[in-house]
Amino acid sequence: MTADEERTSDVQRVLEWLYQDELRHSRLIWRLESDARLEPPWPFRHLYYDPAGAVLVDLHGHPKLGGADPDWFQVDATDPVALGLLCGVRLPQHSEILCHGDLLPVLQTLGATETVGMLEVHVCWPGELGPAALPCEPTRLTPRHRAQVAEDGWRPDDLAEELDEEQGGVRWAILRDNRIVSRLLVQRVSEHLAEVADVQTAADARRRGFGAALVQNVVRRLHERGLGVTYSVHPSNRPSLALAASVGFRFAFRWQRVRVTRPWEE
Ligand SMILES: CC(C)(COP(=O)(O)OP(=O)(O)OC[C@H]1O[C@@H](n2cnc3c(N)ncnc32)[C@H](O)[C@@H]1OP(=O)(O)O)[C@@H](O)C(=O)NCCC(=O)NCCS
């Protein structure tokens, strides 16, 4: 087997394992699958896998996400011992890790840890949508909406990459008087799941039902295609949590973003 074939088969094995818990692993799945679609594909040079069920994705060599200081990892494991061994071998002195909260004790055995962010993932499967919100007819944003997007405070240049759900995602908005009052991004995160991200309502249009109307409309369309939907939110963001709950999302799990500094070894 060539090195390339070996890597491809490693990725395949990791994907098979990740799909055993598609909801919890959807972020890792998305990263691996979307990178496999890159042209030319990111060669997964830094993907580490332990057959006992630990995976560590090193984004250091990533064409878009890599190069940041400190190095950036996404990690998950069903076996903390395997994960500890893997991290023990692979983690550099400084790294930032997005991981499931129950893995924190493993990281604490490796060095000083500092939680620098948190993300709650909520889910709404087909059939779980709440009572109808305000009816609305969202607009799918394209580069011809550059002016509205600029006014909304989002980067118009990003629109060019937000036209494909499978790659950069697709942006939907409610427009009133040719102005964006509420918007969001839909990204496919695995075979059966899409993520609704970056939901925002203009400050002077909040608490009037626009956010819930937009999210519900988009989630309904995704459900009609048989997809479950995830919604990620910081646990302190009460308006966003209230919006998610009103649409029918329920808490699934929490990720932590942890900075790990290992003891310096000569
Ligand atoms: C979160 C946000 C998108 C909500 O948008 P919105 O258009 O104001 O939401 P809606 O008016 O549709 O409200 C939806 C539900 O959330 C509740 N809600 C909204 N804002 C709230 C607040 N500040 N406090 C408590 N509940 C709130 C509403 O009461 C409603 O619940 P109900 O249906 O039970 O009455 C908006 O506050 C926002 O843009 N925040 C800044 C960006 C952000 O944090 N985005 C989320 C990232 S995950």
C-alpha cells in the first residue's frame, strides 16, 4: 500500500468510527468530509487515530485553518486511556483543543489547561419542530446582495463562498425594505445533519419574532429533506438559547475550547 492509500484507508476507518455517534461527532465528520472535497484535497497528514476509539485532528497543516498560533486540534474519544496516550505522544507544547467536556480530565493530566470557550450543541430532528412561528419567505443570499450584507455588518466577500451547502454553507435572510433584518448560515455537517449557524437579527428588529421565523422556516426545509439540524450556542447567550428552545431544539452536548500548555521538555 502506498502512503497515500494508507492515509485514505485511515480516514475511512476514522469516518466509520465517527458515524457510530454521528450527532456528537458531526464536527469532526464535517471537517474530514469537507477537506476530502477540497481541490486538491488536504492530505490528512496530521490525522491521528487510535483503534481503541480516539481521534485527534491536527489542523496545523490545514490550508485554511492551519498556521494559527497555537496549533489547533479537534478531538473526541470513547476511550480516555487511548486518548491520553495519543495526546501524550502528539500534542505540541502549546495547543488549542475543541473537545467534548468529559475529556477535560484527560487533558489535565498532560499539562496546564485553560478553558477559553464553550459551545452547547442543540438538536432538532424531523418531527420535533415546535408550534408555527411567524410565516416568512426567506431570501437565499448571493453576491448580488453585497450591499445589504455590508450594511448588516457581515463580510460581503464571504458570500462568494456561501453558495454551496456542502462547502462554505448557504446564507438565508429575511429582507424588509431591501434590508436584512435577520440572517443565518446553513452548513452540512454530516450525512444526516446540517448546522444552522451565525443567526443574527438586526439590533432594532429583535424580539419581534424574525429570528424564530427564519430559523423555523429553514429547519422545516431541512427536515423535509430528511436532515436533522444542530444549533451551536454559547451557554451564556440567553436570547439565542430562548430562540432555539422556542423553535424546538433541545440540548444535546457541550464542547469546550481548551488551551493546553505542556511542561517544556528539552
Ligand atoms: C439571538 C437572536 C438571533 C434572537 O433573534 P430575535 O429575532 O430577537 O428572536 P425572536 O424575536 O424570534 O425570539 C425568539 C424567542 O426567543 C426569545 N427571546 C429573544 N430574545 C430574548 C431575550 N433577549 N431574552 C429572553 N428571551 C428572548 C423570544 O421571547 C422568543 O421566545 P418565544 O417564542 O417563547 O416568545 C438575537 O438576539 C441576536 O441577533 N443576537 C446577537 C447575535 C447572536 O447572539 N446570535 C446567536 C448566535 S448562536
